[in-house]
Amino acid sequence: DGGKGGMGGNTGSGGCCVIQTMDPRLLVLVEADCTTGTSGTGGSSGKGGRGGAAGFGGQAGPGNEGSATSAADVIHPGFSGKPGMSGCDGRDGEPGASGLHGNDGGISWVVRSSTGEVLHRAGTRYDAEVLSLELCMQSDNGLYMPNQQVCVSGITVVNSGGLPLPKGAKLSIPSTETVRFEQTVFDLPELAPNEKFKVPVKFHGRIFDQPAPNHPGEFSASASFATRIELLGRPFEKSVLEERFPVKYPINIPFILSKSSIGCGEVAALEIGIQNVSLLPYGSSIDSGGSVDIRIHMDHRLIPLGLIAANSPNSEDGETAVSLPYAVTYNPTTPDCIHVRVTEIHPGETLVVPIAIQLESQSELYDTCIWQTELYFKGKLVEYMQSEVRVSPAYSLPQSAGKLSDVMMITNSSISKQEFAYWQRIFDLLGVSVDYWDASYHKQEESQESEQQASPLPPFKHMYAGKLVLYPYCNLESLPADEIISHFHGPNWKDGELAPSDSSMVLFCSPLHQKSLEQHFMRDCGNANLLKHLCRHEDPIKLPADAFSGHHLLSPGTIMSSNWTVKKREKSLAKKLEKEVPSQAVALMSHSIFIQPRGKLKYRYGSMDLRRCPLLRSCNFQCIDGAGGNMTAMGLDDPLSTPSTSAVPLASNFGQVFLATLCGLPLRCKLTALRTQAKKSTSSGCHLDFDLPNGVSLSTAEVVAIATASDVADELLSCSGETTKMKLLAEDIQEHLPVYAARGSLVLRLLELIKREATECRKLIGSNALVTRTVKVIHRYCDDVAALLTSSAADRDCTHRFPAMKLLQDSNRVLRCHQHTVEEDHYALVRSKSQ
């Protein structure tokens, strides 16, 4: 076995320290400590020895003595014995015990007389400690105000040490950064151990005055001070007792209210709250605690109209003469300032001053007007607050639908004045009229009682059938799908067959964070989820009972993946439904997979929910995905390539927003813009070139022509055999032949692009005899118009072909989910879930 560990050594005890003096005041200058050392650690135990090796086996024994049956029989000896087992390891020894801690040393404080006699002996020195104090205010308003006197009295001191506190200890309250105290020093008497003493002296101070505020908001401050006792210049730590208290003015501004958005020329109200938080009345009366004044500074576009009050006629000099606790004065020479003089405001009272204003009718839309309220107490500025009003368009419903503009633009608080300037540039280039509906402005007008979120679209949206609805910063969660569908196919779209429509809609989805995209499916504005949003209110297509099934020699999943088998059958059914109604896309909303045998070699895959998109493929509907940032943030473009210059990159935000808006315009608006650009192709105000990444530039007229060709060809997707848009184009060219003939090459390339786009649409639809005949009709129209132009156009060069619109737009972000086909694999909106 291992040996036992050695014993640890003991710690020596601390010594005894004696500090003695004949002048006890000198002890405050001494610091002493006497502690024991650390005990030794016990020795480690010995380790046990290893066991002995196993012994050898025994020798083999002799064979049996039985008689042999023949000469060949031999007697064999026995087997050898097995070796013995090895010995066990020895046990470890016990560890040695650790040494013992010694006792702490002691300190003895001794005070002797001049003759050497011990007067006092104790284990601790004297110590002066402040237990409590009383803070008094010099006014009756119940507040500590800036520049106000304070008084500290009733300071209680105790000697918490073992020796008597000698005479000569001085009590004072030093000045701080917030309170200035008079230089008052009180000499404490001799205090026996644990003896308490209440100081009979009062300490007077004054709270520092506060400068004028440099930021808006409610005034909030605090002041603090601390007591101090010292002996021979050495302070006692326990004598520091800090006192902190709030500092405020008796009058404050609890709120200022106004509408967040005001329409041009609209009259609105500003409300200013004045609150007395003290115990005294204030105002301009003789017995009040001080004057209270309010000054309201406003943007020059906010015109003050006076005080809002019932039966409150204003005097000729502009001063309100009413029996109110305040008076409002407006000086026309300083139109940006309104003066409110408070006559009397009682303790705890809150006054509300309503001021009527009117927004200037010529204010720039989506700009902000700042107004500021300043509070003056006894003639000094003590607090101010700011608010802003957003200039919103004031919509007035026309008496007839014929007076509606070409575009209804839905705006909200996200759009800025700078972005609106870019939008105006786009509308000027396209020559369209615009009506503005500010959702933020009209939302504040609605009743707050309804718990349901109101739609951002106007209640009279049906009047804009055949128009473009443009919605920057759109939130799909607040835009119901049935309102999108109603814009194209009317409010009764569920009752009858869907018919082609001239209406159009462009939605720019708001930028979203990646974390939000993962938490909620509607926050992903991708193709699949947008299609699911549109199909939500559609009824599932009724399929035969055995439609979602198949024949197999073995159960699906034994030889090949069951998911592959199911997906193949889903796609086959979707293609069949798409061929039955080629004018509408098909979407797989959900499915439940459970493989079950149904007869000989036949298996049922489960159930599925297939629906048709309620929008025709020919509908002019675009949704711009906001996952990569909202394209309408056109101010983020290169400042050297602003739309005020003569050329901008087509891939910029401005270029892509221009394309999306142009594609969304009805055909008649595109033709008007095309004629305008053909007449004034070099005009600085109506001309802008768009630079492509390959170095080629397209003029505004050329971009409009490309969008026109795409619009004419998309009519084929309705599969109705109609060529209304092609006829409209041909009639417009014939009616304005001189204008189009002046840009003959432009129109000829437009016609050539229409023929190519029509062919691509026929490929998208697939084998459809009606669509094939319609494509031939469009080709004949193009050939006839081209022959007419060739005979009268001066410029007939059409060697440089136009690119298709889908090559100009960002295909990853411009979503047209209602035009998807099954071959594009965008129909499946769910992942497989097997059971």
C-alpha cells in the first residue's frame, strides 16, 4: 500500500498592534491593519503499489492405467495446469491534513494623558457618521425650481467608533455643479462612542439657474449635494450623505397636437396644452406666482386664423376679448408668431389652447411644415416642443367619370418630397394626368372604432376602371386580393365569366428585413406567395374522385420516390386544366399526400387543392418585389445621373420605375405619349435617353414604342380572338399619319416588334387554334400599316430591331404571376407533406 501524506504546516497568528497618542486628533491620520497568514496545504497521499505477476501452471499428470486392447493402443499423459491470477494493486495512501489558520492580530487604540495615564482604550478608532438630514424649500409651490433657495437642517451625526470623537471635527456642505451653498462650517463637540448629536445650524444654498433649452421636449433636471465632516483636513467616509432631488418648473407643456397630414388649402386646428404642476396659481394676475406666456412659431405656409372658441369675436386690433383664462394676440407684421398670455392657471389645472390655421393652397406636395411652441415662465424661455405637418394632396371627387385623370396614385407617409419630384418628372415625360389619394391622410379621418384595418384604396375605386392604379410603398397584407381583382373585372367578378379589361395596376412593395420574410409568408413578395394571395378567395376546382391517382406494379416509394410520382401527377393535372382554360393560370394551393391502394395495381396519392388565378393572363398587373429594397427610393441613384440630366441608366431605380409606370398605362395613354415624343423628340423638357448596359441608348419615344408593342401582344393571352388593341393602334396611326410618318423607322420597328411579341405569346399559350388565327390577323394588320407608312414616311430604316420589354425590366423583381404557365414550375405553392 501507498504511504500516508505529510501534514501541512500551521499559520502563525497575527501580532497585536498598539497605537497610542496623547493627542487623539492625530489618530485620524493613521491607518492600520493586522491579519494572519495563509495556512499550509496538507501533503499528497502515497500511491498504491502494483500487484504481483501471475504464477506458472502445474506440470501435466500421468495417463490412465487401463489395459490396452491392442499393441497399437498408447497411454497418453494428462494436460498441464493453468497459470495463476496476478496479484491486486496496493491501496493509495491517505492524504495529509492541511495546516490550521492562525488567529488575526489585534489593533489597540490608546489615548494617554500627559502623565502617561491611559485615558481611553478601544479596538476601533472614532468615526463620524451622518445619519439623516432635512431638506426644506423656500417657496410654497411644492417644487424645487431653478434659481430657488434651499435649506438643509436637522443634520444628525453619530460617533460609530470605539473612541470618543475629539473636538475640532468640522461639518460643512460643499457646493456642487447643481447647488451653491454658503460657506457655513459647524464645529462638532466631543462625542462619546455611539453618541448622537443634532446640529442646530441651518445650511443655506441656491439651486443653479438653468440655461435656455437647446432641444425640444419636456424640461427635466435634478440637483444633488452631500454632507462632509473632516478632522485635520481628513474627511470621514461615513460622513458623506448624498441627497438628490428633482428640479422642475411649475408650468410645462404636456402636449401639442395637430393632424399629421393636411391638404392644400385645408383649415385645421392646433392644440397646445399648458399644465400647472405646482401648488400655487400662476398667470398675469397680481396675486399669482409669476407670468406664463406661450409663443407659437409656424412655417410661413401655415396661416393663423385665430382662436377656436364658441362666441369669441375678435377685436379689430387682433386681440381676442373673451372670458377665457388666456388671451391670444396675433401681430400681422410677424406672421410666423402667435402670442398667448395666460391670465390665471390654477394648481393642477391643464389649459388647452386651440388655434385655427390654414395651409397655403400652393404648398408643395409631400413637403413638411414645422411649427414650434415655446413656454416662457417669468419672461424666460424654459421649454419648447416641435411638431410637423405633412402637406398631402386634397382629393376632390369629380362629378363625372369622364373628368377622372389617367392615373390614380396611392401615396402614404413613406413618400418624400424628393421622391415625389422624381414621380412628377416621370408623369411629365409620359404626359399623363394624375389624381392623388393619400392613404395616410384619409386614414386619420376615418373612425377609430373599427378594429378591422381599412383598405388603402379609395371607396370610389370602381370609378377608375380602365385607368392605372399606381401604389408605391404597398403593403400586401393591408390590400385585400378581392380589391385587386375588382379593379380588373368589376365588383361582381365571382358571378360571371371574366372578361378582358383595360384597367391596370402597379404595386411597389415596401422593403422588408430578412427576419420578417422568414416569419410570415405574406412578407415574402415572391411569385408564389403573390399568386396564393390572389387565389385565396377562389373556389377549388372539382376533380374526379380518381384524378389524383396512378397505376404502378409496386407501391410508389419502393422503386422510385413517392414525391417524384406525386409531383409528376400534379403537374399533369395542372397542365390539363391549363389547356382547358388557357386564359388563366393554375395554382396548387395545398395538398395532403397519403398513398393508398385502390384496386389492382392502382394507388391513390391523396388530395390536392387546385385553383385558377382570378386574373386573366392579359390583365396589365405588375407587382414589384420589395425584398431587394423599394425601387421607388429613386433618391438613392447616382446623383450625377438624375432625371434632370439628358440621360440616365435604364437599370437605375428611376429607369425601372419609369418602365413599370409606362407598362402600366392604358394603351391610349401610351399612344398619346408616343405621338408627343414623336413631335418633340429633341425637346429638353420631354426628352430623356436611357442608357443600356451594352452601351446602346434608347430615347423616350423608343422606350414608349417597346411598351406599346408589349401591350398590344399581351391581348393574345386572353385567348378570346379579339384584336381590339391592334385595331386601336392601326386607327391611331391612320388618324395621325403625318406625325407617325415623320418617325417612320420608329413605327416600322414597333410593328416588327409586335409581330415578334405576338409569336412569343402564342408559344406561351401552346397549341391553340384560336390564338394561332389571332396572331395571323395581327401580322396582317402590321403588314398593312407598314405598307401605308412605307409609301409616305421619309425615314424607313428599320435595321436596328427593338429589344423586348422583358429584356429591359428586372425579371427577378417585376412579378407577373398571373401569366405563369405550368412549364415554368411556379404553379406549386406548397411543399410536399407525406403521410
